[in-house]
Amino acid sequence: MNFLKKKILVLYLMLLTILSGCGLLSIGIENMNDAIFSNPKVVKNKITNPVRDDVKLSALWVGHSTVLLQMEDKVLLLDPVFEDAIGVVMMRKTEAGLDMKNISRLDHILVSHAHMDHMSLKSIGDLNELFPGATLIFPQGAEEFLPDYPNLDMIRMKTGNSYSAGFVGESKIFDGLKVTTVYALHFGGRYGFDSYLWNLPGCTGFIIEYNDLTVFYPGDTAYDSVAYKSLGNMFDIDLVLMPIGPCRDCELLTNFTHVTPFGALLLLDDLKADYMIPVHYGSISYRRDPDIPLYALKQLINDASLQSGSTNKQSYSERTIILDEGEQFIFKFMDDKPKPENK
């Protein structure tokens, strides 16, 4: 992007943030200089073969909330945002940790909501060209901000963002892979002011089930003990791709629209999940170091470990997989077999 175009786009976003309140304005001012003059940190030695035939379950953290997920022969991309300037005005601290061209195949694209740091129209447009026939799955309300992508099968799903709905929207099955929309305590909309002033619908979490695997991606959400305990009783969750930021008081539960690191640990327990990978931190500065949520999470895990004892097999440290941008963790290979019981 040339310098003049950057300035015009930044000014446009600044106008939007002025209209949407002083909080977003201050974030925009903080990021404006970086968006014009800086470049993100380069990720060295990016993985060039992230999709593998021998994998049963793996996750590659691209950065922010973007994750490449493989469940046996199914490949999914969650909240794809690959460009350096997220929402134009917010320059990433670290570039996307995966080159889109190195994804050899892709079955499904899941978008949790239309906010610019989760739904990049450019990234989806690039995927539209690279992976014709893939499904684009999004919550009802997000279609207001989506253009037509002729090569993608666009699937709108109802949300379950109420107690009366039992925290579940609807389920759809795609060649054996089941996607269920579930409760998220967040907002729809796209530009900030439309989200917070008019409380537009269009956000969701996703439960993804395939064979004996279950992965939960909450999207953006605040903590709700009733909702997530209910979901933990409904589903046997192997892995949660857990948002942990931004947060002002990261060691406390109170946070308006995003779960804090402390809330993430409570949520992990409520869901009774085996593992979590923290996401939604590290890329964007929200008036603080973008890695503060991770520092807080590590401290909370360390404190909990000291209190419960390091021999606790269900400790948070053993259930938490912390990745760098571009790092892939393989939970299971296809030839993994149950270990025989001791006799």
C-alpha cells in the first residue's frame, strides 16, 4: 500500500473512531503512527506444509484470532485476517505467521463476527480465489457486511445468544463435520460505533465436531458461568481456542466485552476441556502492550500451580498450550493408539 493511500485510509478510520467514542479514538491515535510508518516483525521459518496426511488434530496460530485447524482430513481456517494492517489503522506487531499460499487445501472458513480484526474482506477474497468450493460459515447478521464471494459456498447460521435458546443456535453437517453455533456474549456490527451504540446482532462461538474430536472456538465473548457450564455439560471438548484479551484488569473477572485471562481459566474449567490455546492477543495494541494478557495468564497459571501442587495432572499448565505466531501444535497423529491399562 502506498504512503498516500495509507494516510487516506487512516484518516477515514480515525473519523469512524471519533464517531464511535473516545475509547476507540485513543486506540486509533495510538496505532496511527505505526500504521503509516512501521512494519510488523517478520516471522522467520514459516511452516510451508501445515496440512499433513498423518495428523488427527493440530492447530497453527497465524496470529490474533486466526487459526488453521486440522481435524483428520478436514482443514478449517478460523477468523482469517492475514494483512499487516488490521482494519487499516492497526498495524500488527508481528506479521501473520503463515503464508496463505502454503495452505494446500481448505474445506471450511469460519467467521465468528464482522469486526475488522476477525473478518477481513481482503483475506476472504484471497481465499475465494485460492479455494473454490470451500464453505464460508458466518453468524446471522454478519451478512450485512459481506460481499458476494462467487467461489465460496456461503452459509449463514442462526446464533444462540440467549438463555431462552439454551445457548445453542443451530447445527449443520458438512460431509461428516458438524458445526454448531453457540452462545457468545459480545456484539455484531463492524465499525465500532454500530456495535456499541446499536448492539447489532451477528456474533457466535463455534463447536466443531468430527469423528471423535471436538474443538470449541468461542470467538469474542465475555465470561458467563451459566452459559459455559451448560456448554461444558453438552459437549466433550478436546480443545478450546481461547481468547484472553484485551484486558485492563487481567487478573480480575470483570471485563465488558472480552474474557480476561482469569475468566479464561474459569471458562476452561466450566467447559471441562482437555486443552486450550490462548488467542486474541499479541497483534494489536489496545493502549497497552499487546502481550500483557499472556503475561497475566502465565502468572495466574503459576500461582494456581503453586497452590494446587505441581503434581496435579489436571493443572492449568499442562492444559495450556502457548504458541508463537506461526507455530503449529500437533495434539494427535493418525496412528496414535490408546495405551494399554496397567495390570
